[in-house]
Amino acid sequence: MNEKWSNLNVYYYSLIVGHLTKTKHQNSDEYAFTYAQEYVESELTVPLGVNLSKRFEAYSCKDKLPPFFDNLVSEGWLRENQSKALNLLDFKGDKFDILSYFGFVYFMDLT
């Protein structure tokens, strides 16, 4: 039985790319990323990363964020300070929570 779930919208500039979801079960967390249908169908869009090719099926991971999103979470002193700002007991903090509060990432097109 699912106890709690959270959903984050993922954007590339102002275009919705998909949704990152956390489902909290009794003994574990499950994370899933799903591309938006319009993003997958467009020939003008690119995958978020090499391990997240455009597809309709969700990318699921148990007890950890999908690698692309995991790499967006801060580390070291910055992560410790962000966790303190969120009043999280563990200095490492929950990565999903940190992304939801501090995860405004702007990608620049360098081409």
C-alpha cells in the first residue's frame, strides 16, 4: 500500500519535459520519471540524457533517484546547508526534497 507520493514537473526552458514522482511505501521509496507525451512525440526535442532516451514508459528506480536527477543534487557543504535550511534531521537530506526546493536548473543551449 502506498503511503505518500509527490510529483515534480521537469522543464526544459519553458517546455514541459515530464514528471518525476516519488512514491513512499512502508519499507522503501520508488522514484519514476515519465516524459510528457508532447515531448516524446516532437521531433524537435532531445532526450534529457544518454540514459533517458525519449519513450512513453516510465523510468523507475527503487530507493534512489534516476541517475540523471541524482546528479543534479548538490553535495558536500552546499547539500548540508540546504538540508539545514529544510530542517531535515539527516545532513544528507532526502534528495527528492532537495530537488523539489532547490532544483531550479536552467539549461543553456551552447550550439
